[in-house]
Amino acid sequence: MTADVRATPPESTGISRAQFPSLILGIIGLVACAIGWLMNAQEFYRAWLPSFIFWFEIGAGALAILMLQYVTGGEWGLMIRRPLGAAARTMPLLAVFFVPVVIGLPKIYVWADKAVVERDHLLQMKSQWLNAPGFTIRAAMYFALWILWAWRLRALSLKFYEDRAPETELKRRKWSAAGLVMIVLTLTFASIDWVMSLEPKWYSSMFGISFTIGCGLAAFAYVTFLLTQLVRTKAMAEILKPSHLRDLGNLMLAFVMLWAYTAFSQFLLIWYANIKEETPYYLKRQYGTWGFIAIVLIVFHFFLPFFMLLMRHIKDRPKTIAIVTALLIAMRYIEIYWLIAPAHQGIHFRFSWMSLAALVGMGGIWFWFLVQQLKGQTIIPIHETWVDEAIREGRLKVNG
Amino acid sequence: MAEKETTPVHEVRPTTQELRVPARFIPSPTIEPGHSFATITDHISTIVLRRKTPIGWLIGFLISLMGVGILTLSLTVLVGKGVGIWGINHPVGWGFDIINFVWWIGIGHAGTLISAILLLLRQEWRTSINRFAEAMTLFAVASAGIYPALHTGRPWFDYWLFPYPNTMGLWPQFRSPLMWDVFAVSTYATVSALFWYVGLVPDLATLRDRATNLWVKRIYGMFALGWRGSAKHWYRYEHAYLLLAGLSTPLVLSVHTIVSFDFAVAQLPGWHATFFPPYFVAGAVFAGFAMVLTLAIPARKFFRLEDFITMKHLENMGKVLLATGMIVVYAYAMEWFYGIYSGNPFEIFMLKNRATGPYGSMYIALWICNGLAPQLMWFKRFRTSTFWLFVVAMFVNVGMWLERFVIIPASLHRDFLPSSWGMYHGTVWDWGVYVGSIGLFFALLFLFVRLLPMISIFEMRTLLPEAQAHHTEGTEAQ
Amino acid sequence: MGGIGKPISGLYGVIAEFTNPQDLLEAANKARDEGFTEMDAFSPFPIHGMSEAVGFNKTRLSTIVLVMGILGGLGGFFMCWYANVIAYPLNIGGKPFNSWPAWIPIAFECAILLAAFGAVFGMLALNGLPMPYHPVFNVRRFDQASRDKFFLVIQARDPKFKLDEVRNFLDTLHPREIVDVPW
């Protein structure tokens, strides 16, 4: 006889067994980063940024999707609320990871280099927005808001567990609705500050939207991948149904299409208008290895996952959908690198070992922190009224 | 695990625990209680099959026909004299024709959104409004189609827009966004019509079976294609319907995206913005839901459909209005941010001129209509009041027209050289075509509610609890 | 596909009328358990599990739509390319003859258009519609099938079909009425 799955803590899913190795891996990665920093500080800072953005996307996207889930309340969120909430609560750690970006500001962002700005009229005009104190204060504000919301939602969820009052649920929904407005705005400005301003003369009003959708896609891929790994354990295997994975697969399909939509629209409009402030951005990214990566993105970030996610027998099976999510997670990193690195390297492609070290270092610590957040609560939000409903109506099977 | 015992999170409460839920948290139903398959069928089909035409319908239809008369007159003069009778001239070459085209196409988008996207999202409340909204889509597209067809100047050559091998050896120029429009709008019209018709077939069979007049029976029977409700047919039918929904969703996004390309591919400040595609799509859905509310609130009262179009529907539409309104506000605000951030003097001039130039008052009115008015929808009190919903919807209808005015003539009228500056005002013929197209839209809608069931009967039947059949043990299907 | 079959001595089958979807579904399941294969159920709305009960649960519609969509997309792209690169090349704004980003919107629209045609006309063709005449329309009360009544027909071409046995079998399902369906 097995324990009631509704009372299954994540410990019994075996996820905590991966926690310690992950921490060790993270420390090794960060030590390597430190060595890299000693060798070449500029290379280190520039390598750190894309890896940071990659992990940041998952955390920020998780917060956004969690709030979307609280507002709309579809059944697709049944399995993913807890993993999303845990990922959203990695924000303080991500804020710590952001510190090297602030320290290395003049080495990463050309507008923070006083010598360059002095010679450039346009950059002087733009320095009203693009300046180091403003950048730092804004970043602190963004993180403060994200952390506030992540913990507020957790507090309301715990309160709802205690009192089960519809008022609490309503309050959580209201916070989430306001939070969606907040997160779209903050992600827009964060993407402008952190990524778009790498090429300070270039601008595209689609960029913030595109970035936000990228965050959502990364978070969906993360949470679906996590589920497919958890399903190997007995605790999850009995409640996770193919239809849950199919719903998540469909949502991922929608995000893949939205990603392609924003990316293509932005490209087409810039290609077509052919204005000299805008076009060099893409010219650089079409050249040599960058151009090859662009084709890789078209094929593996859109066409392949698109056709795979159209097929029901791929969406329904944990093993096959895990492949799609892994592909998408990898493509997120490649796209981020393709967006960021040409700003520093121009047309010459280079991949520093420090990028990899930063990716592994941050990832190891991040995963360890994530499992910490998942602990101490069930992996399924058992206290939600609609979970009860789902069990009663037989939509959610409980063993026994 | 012992140390964790103090935390309550692993405790399992009995699932049958009584929850005392205050009345205001009990969701309102998508169909009022007390209905059966028969009453739903009879109530909705009688509106169509009754012999006596209500006097209110006749009055409304006649007023709409007057609009059609104005349209006919305006178009006759237009074809006879040319587009010079409109207010367009250098530097404003696009005026009411494009404003109204975009306005109408945008209104159409809510229909497809309700029927396709909400179906995919399994939102049951769409069921009683999808038919009506789809009809609205078709008629809005018909009204929209008038403008691009006539603004070409020589509408008798419009067939040149289609690619066909011809003796002139000419081919259309596919780099032009106006060619993309031709394909987008005609595909949209075709697929919307198919979607609508496929949804109608089972209901046409109902009308065929319920009609008493032989000729009425024959006509409905012809369009019902011999539908007999076979289980095998239903299976493929539902499959096709879902596939169509899946196809319509990207289609509807693409249509307004391509409309936005008309502007955004240009280099003109105020037009060239890469976020135009999602901004236009959100604006279209916003405008469309406002129009659905504008039509549904009086219609449900007039035809006594309160049982089927409940407060839940209206409230949800209010929520969609708020959500899309927020996206539109995001666009208005970000236009300022990116304009200033760009450091481009032409962008900054355009923004200043937009707010304080000759058309500044329209820009302020636009913010009031689209920015402020929908904020009322944050409050349940306003979302559940038909009066306030109608007021907000009217504000949005006006606001979305103003938005297109602000984008089109207000961006064009200040050219790069002050010597090329000008002003734009619609002439009486501009207004004539506009009022006429509204008349056409309403005339078609009036015909629709008289001749076809305005609520999907067969889908309403599935909302009843007794429509759910369950497998009994021993007869597991395989 | 339409499932009319060959006339057997002027009889299409035997039809039973039920008053609710639950009874119809159970009846169809029992009839399948009994070994009948040529049957059909009629209802005023789609009933979940009904098509499986009458022994039918797959359709090629998705494949048709996918193939049509791909053909439409490739066709639309080829049309633009052929017209503006091969047949009538024009220099517009210094853009290359093969302005492939500009072909994408039209290729997309063509893909959707053909896929939608595939869905609608594919569904009608597979269903054998339009079909103005069908034997079940001869049943006097069949017009209720589009209102609130539910019908199960066992066709005469079923290998197990024996008129008396079928009538007796249907009678055990407690229908409202049992009627022979003539051609």
C-alpha cells in the first residue's frame, strides 16, 4: 500500500537526491568563473551576462505563468503550481547573480564607458536613461517587485490552505492580475536595460514583448521537463495523466508560435524599412557563424518543436515531450547568446569557456536553491478547492 | 520526516468537507436552470421560424436600409467622379478609407476569437455568443472590404490584384503589403464563412425538421446538406471544427498583423514601430469585444435571451475588454518611451505633434476612451451592470476609431519638410461611405437574426448536465 | 463511406428511439457486445464516446489538413517567387528580386486557406455529405433527432441481421419505439 499521493512531499519524488551533486557542480562552476575573472575580467563579465539571462528567464517566466494561472485558473495548472512557485522564489538568488553585471557595467555596456559617451552626441542624449546609477536603481526596483510578488503569492496560498476562504483566493487572484501588469512592464524595461542597451543606438519596440514571451516559453519548458522527470517516481506516476502533458504541450506550442511571430515580425519590419540605425543589428547577426545560428534558431526553435508539438502522441508521452522541452531549453540559451554576444564580438563568433562555467555554476546553485524551495510542501497543491473537485469527479485519480 | 510533523502541509483533509461559500463567490451559470433539450431548441428556433415579424425588427431593418441607401449613393458618386471627392490629398493620401477599413476589420476579430480561441481554451461561456459573434465578423469584413476595393481609384480593375496568367504578361508585386492584405482579408473572409457555415449545419437541420412551411423546409433542408446527426458524422464534425478553430487562431492574428504591416514597413515616424503587429491585434480584439457587447446587450433584452446570454457572459467580456485594453495602453505608453529613447528628432516631433498639434484633442479623447474608460472593468460592480458595460463599450467603439485616425492622418499631415505640411478632414462623401457601411453592417445583422438561429442550438444542448453520458461497467468501449 | 450499403429486400434496417443520451450510449454498447457491426446512432448533439460505441474512432482528417497546409504554404511561397523572380522581376526600393521575407505572409495565408478547405471539404466528403435523401428520413419521428430524441439503427446489411432477432434484441433495451426503416 502506498501513501496517499496528495500528501506526497517532493522528498519522496527523489528530487532531493540530485540536490547535493548539483550544489557541488555549481561551486565548481563558480570557482572556474573566479579563475576566469582573474585571467580576463572583461571576458568574464561579458560571458556572465548571457548565462545569467538564461537562468533569469526561467525564474521570471515562472512568476508570470504562475500569476496567469491564478488569474485564469485552467486545469492545466494543476500539476505545475508548486514547481512554478518554487522557481519564482529563486528571484533573491538571481538578484545575487546579477551583482557581477552591476560591477562589470562599463565592461559590458558601451554606454557606461565614459570615454565613448564623451565622443558621441546621441549617447549623451540617451544618458538620461542609460546611466549607471539609473541602471542599478531600476534593477533593484525590478527585483524588489518580483520578490515581493513571489512571496506575497506564497503567503496567500498558505493562508488559503489554512482558512480555505474564497476571499483569500479572490485576493490572490487580484494580486495576480495586478502582478501581470507589473511583470510585463518590468520585464520590458529589464530587457531594454539589460539586453537591448548593449547596442545603445539600436531600438525595437517589439523587443520587450519578444523577451517576455521568451521568458514564458523558458518557464513552460522548465516546468514540463521537471514533470517528465518526476513522473518516473511512483509518487507522480499515478496522478500525472497524458492529458496534463498534452495541455502543457499545447501551451508550449502556443508560446513557440508566439515566439516565432514576434521574432519574424520584428525582423521583417526592420528588413523592409531598411533604416540605417536598425538594419546593422541583423546584418551582424546574419554573417558567418551568426548566420548559421540564425538558421539553427529558425529550424530548431520553431519548425521542429512546432511540428513535434502538433503530434498528440509526442505530447502525451513523458519521454517524447521531455525531448521537446530539452530542445527548447537549449534553444533559449542559443537565442540569448545570439542576441547578446554579437554586441561585443561583432561579426566574429566566439564562445568563451567562461560562458559555460557561468552557465553551470549558476545553474548548479540555482537548482539546489530551487529544491530548497520545493521542500516542505506537497508537490501538488492539495489544498486548492478545485483539486478536491477534480478528485471527486474522477478527473484526478488518487491511488488506494 | 519527523521534524516536519509540526507543519500542516502533509495533512490531508477529507475531500467531502463542507465548504461554506458566500453567495457572491458562487459562479453564475452559463445557462439558467430549468431548461431541457426541447426548450432550448424551441426557444431559439422559434425566433427564426415564427411567421410574424416583430415590429421592432422592421423598424430597425428599415433604418439600416436607409444607411444602405446612403452607401449606394456615396459609392455611385465615388465611382462616377473618382476618389477626389474624398478629403485625401498630399500629404494625407490615406484617410477615412483606411481608417474605416482597419476599424471594421478589427471589429471582426472578436468573432473569430470567441469561436476559435475560446473553444481551444475550453471556455464554455463562449457557446451562447459564438454564432452571433461570427456573424458579426462576416458582416464587419464585408463592410471593411468596401474600402480597399474602392480606394484603388479604378475599382473595375481590382481583379488585377489576383495572380492569374494574363495576356499582359503582368504579375502582382508581392513585395507590397497591400498585396498581403488582399490575401489576408480574402482568406479571412473565406475561412470565417466556412467556420460559420460548418457551425450552422446541425442547426439548419433542426430548422429543416421544425419548419412547417414546405418552402422554408426545402430551403433550410438544402443548406443543411442532409445532416442527420449520425454518430460517425458527429465524430468527424467535431474533429473538423477543432481543426478549423486551430487554423483560425493563427489566421486571425495574422490578419491584423498584416494590416499593421501596411503601416509599419514604412519609414514614417508614427508608423514604423516593430511592436505594431501585437499592438494592432490586441486593439482589434479590444474593439471587437466592445462591438459584441454593444450588440449583445440590446439583443438579449429584445429577444429575451437572458437565460442563454447570462451575466457571466457579459462579465467575462468585460474582463477581456480590460485585458486587451491594458495591452493597448501599454502600446500607447511605450510609443512615448521608445520615441524618446530613440533620440530621433523626427520621432520626438511626431509624438509632440500628436499630443499638442492640430489633432491633439483627438489624441486626448483617444486616451479617455481607450485608456481611462475600460479601467472601470477592474470593478465587479461595473462589470455586472449592463448599463455600464454598454457605456464602456461605446467609449471603446469611438476610441478605436480615433486611434486609427491618430495613427493615419495625424502621422501623415506633418511631412518631413514644413513646406509639405497639410491638414485632413473627411468630406461629406467620406462620412457618407462610413455611415453607409454601418448601415450595411446592421442590415445584414438584422437579416441574420431573422433568418438564422443567433445562438448555436446544438452547442447549447451540450451545456445541459443530462447531455453527459457515461460508460457503465461491463461495456467498456474499445 | 456514407454507409448506405446495398438494399436488402427493400429494408434498410431497424431503428429504435430513446429519450436520453445515456440510454442511447448503453444501447449502442450492448448492440456492439451482441456482435452487431453495421449500425449507427443519431443524436441532436455530439455525445462523448458515441462513435467508439458504434465502432468508429479514427479519421484521416488531421492528415488531410496537414498535407493541405504544407502544400498551401509551399505553393504560396512558390507563387510569389515565380511571379517576382522569374516571370516579372522588378526592382522595388532596391530590394532583391528574391525578397523571401516578403513572401512569408502570403505563404502563410495560402497555407491556412488550403488547410481550412481540407478540414471542411474533407469532413463533408468523408461524411458523404451533402446527401439529400437517406432512408432514416423515412422514419416518421426522425425529425425529433434534431431536437431531443435519440435513435439507434441496426442495418440490414449487418451479417448478423435477422429481422425478428434484431427487433427482439432492440426491445430488450427499453426504447420508446421500434420501427422498420424502408428504403
